[in-house]
Amino acid sequence: MTAEGVVGVLAGSVAGSIALVGWGLGSAIEGLAALIVIWRFTGARVHSESSERIAQRAVAVSFFLLAPYIAIEAIHALAAGERPATSLLGIAVTASSVVLMPMLGIAKRRLGERLGSGATAGEGTQNLLCAAQGGAVLVGLAANAAIGAWWLDGVVALGLAAVAVKEGRETWRGEGCCTDGCCG
């Protein structure tokens, strides 16, 4: 996730793509969520219901961290008509995410179900979102490169922000995986 994030932010910054920068920064959020889950399952917290709730809420907050930045930057880029450059590196890194992240996310969601941990399952959901968001960013980057659909970058970025808010709310309320039977 670290390499994915660094490459995404660098490639997005060079190309002027807010969707790619936002997606890359999302990898840092995923890393934070992984640390939260590790914290949850160390020491006396292993069997603590209150630690589970704290971890679940912390994972939910991590969904919210980038949404305002991405939304504001996307609206600005669309209003100003900012056209991102083609990013072959961005296309490559998002394509790799589309392939690898679903496997990681499904494994974490299944583990969350076995452990009865919404925090672990929520972190797995972040990996699945990373893949879906990577797919959306990939479509935008490819459409910009192929037919000059520059505006898709801002539209995709706004979608990324909206999905992050939705998932954060569901995780906060404990409505994510393992509370609705979706892990299995």
C-alpha cells in the first residue's frame, strides 16, 4: 500500500490529476486502518469489546479524512477547466490495484468474520474500495488519454469522496461486514 500510495500521489501530482492524487492518499488511509487493526489485536485488547468499538470507529474516521480535500479540489478543477495530463504510470499503478486489492480485501473481510471484528472487516472493505476506486480512476485516466475526456478526472474524484463518506458512516454505525453477514 505504501508503494501504491507514493506512486499514485507522485504520478497524480505530475499529471495534475486530483482523482489519482486522492486515490494515492487513500492508500495512506488504508495503512492507518491496518495499524488500527494491529493495535486492536495486541495485548489485553484481544478480548476487549470496548477496544473493538474504538477500533471500528477509528477505521470509520479514516474513511472521512480525505473526502473534503478530494471534493473541494475536484470542484475547483472542474470549474477551472483544469485538464490533467496523460499518466501512463498512473494507469499502471491503478491497474495493478484493480488486480491485487480485491484478494487482500476479501481475505481481511473473511478474517474479520471469523474473529467477530468489524474493525478488521472494515479495513478489508477499504481494500475493496481501493480496487473499485482504482478502477474508476483507471477509466478516467484511460478516457483522458484516449479521447481527451479531462472532466472525468473531477467526476471520478467526486465519486471517490462520496463513497468514502458512505462507507465511513456505515462502519461508524457498525453496519459494515460481519454485522450484515456479507463476509462469508
